[in-house]
Amino acid sequence: MRLVKYLAHAGVASRRAAERLIADGRVTVGGEPVTDPARDVDEGSVVEVDGGRVEREERVVYALNKPPGVVSTARDTHGRRTVADLVPSDRRLYPVGRLDADTTGLILLTNDGELANRLMHPRYEVPKTYVAVVQPAPVPEPALRLLREGVQLDDGRTAPAHVREVRPGVLELTLREGRKRQVRRMCEAVGHEVLELRRTAFGPLRVADLGEGDHRRLTAAEVERLRAAGGAVGL
């Protein structure tokens, strides 16, 4: 197994973060510094990060219904409450992607860096559904059509999305990409300010059965459905 994949599977960090650890010379194999992320290692290899032995651990995934005001990081240098604070665990968990501090709803936390990387990779187009309260209301059909077909933003045109107005001023949007503050920017681009935003689904998972601030560990069957959504069956 490649070293970077070993670190991700061990829950040390996401694959991208693990690559940085390796490049910074913080990882050793058999006591020797290694800067090649493709270095082959196995269960018998003595892998250390910053002098601490890396042990493989059981991979877990949690669903959290994020409240407003909570930041989507594992830790925060400004002392703000994080999503990791809301999911007590003896494992090092980190969020799969991010929600803005003022956005609520479903976010996943895991120690499975490989799965997290696939769920967020644009190649697999894992759908995420949001409900947005906007003004002014209602949203006219030409604006809805633009949202569905793609909106020109400062970082390029958005991909086609499924959009419907469930009632005046309330939109349900399903996206297959994940740009920064994308829903808010899309709505602003067609003349509508987002007052409230909530993620209701991530791939095959929905937030419906979780109260605000509540979390639960996903079942093995749910994790397998996530793997399938990320093109990683049997990973």
C-alpha cells in the first residue's frame, strides 16, 4: 500500500493533508524520513508521524446535523466551537467538506481519509441537496431556469443543477459540485439573497431523522452506499 493511502486509512489525515505531512518530512518509515508519498508500506512497517507510531484503526463515519455558528473544521485557532466538538470520539475525526458557519444541516465526519477524498472529488459528482430561503419571493421562472442550466460565477460557470421552488421563496437545489459558498453565490447571481441555508442530503443520506446538533454513527450498510456513491465499492 502506498504511504499516503496508509496514513489516510489510519485516520491520520485526509490524503491531501497526508501528502503535505510527507512532503514536510514529518513522516518516517523504519526510523528513516520519507518524502515519497508512493513509498510502499504494509502492516509490518513502522510508520511514525512527528515521532508517534501510526496504528491502523477501525474506520467510522458519523452524520451530524450541524447547528448555526459551528465551524466545519476539526479544530479552530480562534476558539470557536467545531463540528468535531459535537461528535465525541476517541478517534481523530475530520469533516467531509465544509458548510459555512451560518449554514446548517447534514455534514459527515470520519477517520477514513480515502472515503472522504472520493466523496469530495469532482470526478464522482456525489450529489448534495440544500434548502434555501431567499428574497425577494417568489423566484421567477427565468431565474430558476438559469440556476438549472448553469450560472456564470467569478470562478466559472456552474454545472447543471436540479432546482425547484417548493413554495414561494424556498428553493430546493441539488448540486454535483462543491465550490465555496456556491448556493449563496448562485442565488445572488440571479438576483436573490439567501436568508437561510440548510443541507438536507449528502449522496444517499438524509438529515431528516437527526435533531439540530445531534449525531449518529452510520451503519455498515449506509457506509457501503456512500462508498458506492464515491465510486469506491469494496475500498
